[in-house]
Amino acid sequence: MYQNVASDTLVEQRDVILNFNRTLEEKAALHNLNEAALVTLLNRLEEASFFHDNLYWLSLARINELGIVAAGNYAESCEFPLVGDLLLNPRLILIHVRGRQQPIVKERHTALTEQFRHTATTRGGVMQWLKNHTIVETRTEALLPHLLSRLRHSGLFCESYLNIIESREKRVADLSAYLACQHFDNQTTFTRWLQNASPDEQNFMKSRLCRFDFRLFHMLGENIKRTANDATYESIFLIGAKDNGLSSSH
């Protein structure tokens, strides 16, 4: 009887995960992708998963792929705060104040000295008060580092794929930093400059652009379908595949 229950649970999770991935396919367009939408997808995946099998982890990787594509698009659009939210800015920071039972949630896009400006008359005084009376706890990190950490600590993904993720995230960060230093404050300004730049300047800038596509996202989708229908299939994204060929896929 217990074997039948376990088998039924496996089939149910497989069907739920496949249905979830059809939703991911529908969302795979730039106009659908932002941090809130990605977090919603992540929460839906967690609710849909009875246990964390290969189908779950490959689906999590697909959410991460959508996040990377979104981050690359934000960088090229000079949307630096949005890049920061996906790559750097923790989603939840708690401020533990001495003598106070409940922590205070940090306002995400507000400096601590601004949020706690009422504690002293000068910025230096606020900083000293924070140093003496508070402990800062990062409860939920930025989405892309969170997802990469989970993929890495699963122990399932091959190093070549994890390296591809890291290299693209670094490319996003480098491009954002460069464009911000060049004072391109919006996409229109950047596009106008690029159109009027010299060939050497254009080639240099184009070599830094992200231009990520959905290729790996779709490859993961095909791997999910094959895994769901063939228990012996070895996904090219996971440790154990003989020759994953991913080094040339990004």
C-alpha cells in the first residue's frame, strides 16, 4: 500500500511540476519579468513541490534563468536600481534594537541613517547610535545570489553550468557599474551615444553588453520533459552527465 501511495505522490508531483513549467513558458518574455513576478514564481514552485527532486531543481534553475535575462535587460536599459535589487540589495533586513522585543524592518531603498534620523540631530550622531544600539541581520538576500546559492548547495548541478551563471551575473554587474560611471542615466541617452560613437567605441561597448537570450531556459525545459518521461535520463545540467557541452551555450 505504501508503495502505491509513494508512486501516486511521484506522479502527482511530476504533473504539477510540468504544469508549472508550462506557466514558466508563458512568462518567458521581457515585459513579464521583474523581481515581484520572479518571487511569485518561486513561491508557486515551493507550494507545488512535495519534495525536492531533479524536476524541482531544474525548475528552480529556470526561474534563475529568467532572472538573469531580466537583469541583463535592466543593465542595458540603465535601470541600475533594478539591477541592484536583483543582484545586490537584500530583500529583507531586520534591525534588532537593544531593549526592543521585535526587530524593525529596514526600508529597502532607504539608508539606515535616513530611516533612523530621529535618533540624533546629526548624521554622525545617528551612525553612532546605530553602532551602539543595533544589530543588523540580513534575513533574505537579493534574489539572484539566493537562487545561485541554492543551486550550488543542492550538490546536483555541474560546475560548468554554475560557472556560466556566475559569469553572466558578473557581466551584468560590470556593465551596470561601467554605464553608471559614464553617467548614462537612461536607455535613450545610452542609445543616442552608441549611435554616434566611433566604430572602436561601438565595438568596445558592444563587447560589454549582455544580450542574454532564453536558450538555456528552453534547454532546461526540454531536460525537464525528458526527465519526467524517462527515469534513466541524465540531464546535461546535472552532475553525472558524460558531456554536457554547456561551455559554448551562453
